[in-house]
Amino acid sequence: MRPKLSFVIPFLDEEQTLAELFDRIAKAVAPLLAEGETWELVFVDDGSRDESVAVVEELVEKHPEVRLVELQGNFGKSAALSAGFSRAQGRVVFTLDADLQDDPKEIPRFLEKLDEGYDLVSGYKQQRNDPITKVFPSRVFNWMVRRATGITLHDVNCGFKAYRDVVLKNVRLYGELHRFVPVLAHWKRFRVGELVVEHHARKFGHSKFGGGRFFRGLMDLLTVVFLMKYERRPAHFFGGIGGATLLLGVVICGYLAVIWFGGQSIGHRPLLSLGVLLIVVGVQILATGMIAELMVHSRADVPYVVRREIGQQDVGPARATAEPSKQGVSAASQQT
């Protein structure tokens, strides 16, 4: 029987929080499971240099629900989440940050929200316990995301989310696109909701947030906007630019040809060089669009390398076909 719930927790140097996080999740999940129902927790190590892996190994030995996926090095949060998602088998998959700032007591509220018909529920840290150096850039970034994509979420950066597994089977992650999963899901016509959650101050360690993350996020936002418009038809984007460039070059060269047939010399005119250049560039842009179309239909490389896995080795293929999204979580969990 498939687990009712899966939890994917990527971590990087969080040795002081992982055991406590497991205890909190286990306590929150226990009342939600009927007799015979199960759950799982997939920890994904993204290149930790402290004793985090040892802590999870001990949890694996004690608790059959726990699984460890140890990546070869630091591939980033999107790759770590992708590794966890590909192994999670629950009908509903949760993500939480490993720093204890997300409260597992909110899990039942997420399930209730999903039962209202949503496919993805994203947390909203309305009152944040973070320094202003994190809060202000986050608010600016979220405002830009709303303006650029049309989605009404207030906090796409929140790591506390609940997904129906059908969402994860249809959204691919790379770069730092993990924060845009709600946007990509909304674009694919999934119902996306938001839930105000409690946000705790960090007790241990330090934030992995850096100034460069904001600017990388802006580049990823441009990527998402491009994907929303042209993921399946990149030739339309390149074709428009290349076609306009080529047409302008043809018009210029045509004008010069008329002058030349009229007996005037055009070899010394800079306009001739411009016209030829525009034609060449236009053809190259069109060719780029065709190559992009071919790449769309090619297989993407997996953006991570797994060093090893321990725990639940006999679980079978990950994530079978999901239940239709209009069914409630409670009803779906009773089907095998």
C-alpha cells in the first residue's frame, strides 16, 4: 500500500535540528492515519559537512518511515527537492525547511485546504521571525513575482508546502526554480491555494540566504516567464525576433537593389553592410529557434548525482498514478 503522506526534507548542515524535526512531524502525523495507513519521510542531504548524515542514519535505524538520500555534493535546493520528489510515494507530499522555522502542527490545516479542492497549498509567513535583510528582499521579490506572473500568492519563497503527487509529476525543477513551483503549477492549470502559517525564529545554525540569491531569483523569474509563454513553442519567440530582423535586412537590401538598378553605386554605403548583417543575424536567430524546438523534445539530464540511499529499499516504483485532484485527501487515502 502506498503511504498516505510523504515528507521531503532537504538539508545542509542542520545536525542540531533533524532529530527534533522528525519527532515533531511524527507527533503531528499520528492522529491523521487510520489503521493500516503509513507515512514516510525522505531526508535529502545536499552536501552537509557536519554530522547531519550521521543523525539521519540513526533515525533510519530506529524508524522504518525514514529514508536518507545523500547527494554527491552541494547541488542546490531544487536538485535536492527533485531527488526527494522522485522517491516520495505518498498521495500527498509535504516539503518543510529543516531549520525548525516551519511548524509541523500546521499539517492538518494543509490537508483540510487540499480537501477544498486545491492541488497545491503554499504556506504564507505573514509574520516573519527573520532579520530585515531577509524580509525586505523577500517582499520585493514576491511583489515582482505577482506582477510578472499574475499569481496571487504572497510568499512563493515559503518552504512549507503540500502537493498532490500529480503536481510533482508534471513540474520539473532545475536551477533555483523550487520557489516557483506554485507558479509553474498554476500555469499548468492546477488549483493553487495559500495558507497563513506560523513562523518561528531560527534556534540553531545560520541562514543559507545570501545577497546573490535575490539576483539569481530575478534571473529565474525571467526564466519562468519565458517558460510560461514559450516552453513548448520556443520557435515562436525566436521566430518573431529572427523574422523581424530578417525582414528588415531584406527591406534594406531591396531598397539598395532598386538604387543599384537605377545606376547608382551602393558598394560604399554603410547601409549595405547593415542590411547583409541583419539578414545573417535573422537567419541565425531562426536557426536557434529550430534547435530549441528540437531540445524541447529531448530528454533532460537529471540535475543531481546520488552517492547512496539507505532505508526503505524495497518500496518499489516511486509515485504511482495519482488520484484525480477533485477527490479529497481523506477519500483518496482509503484507496490502494
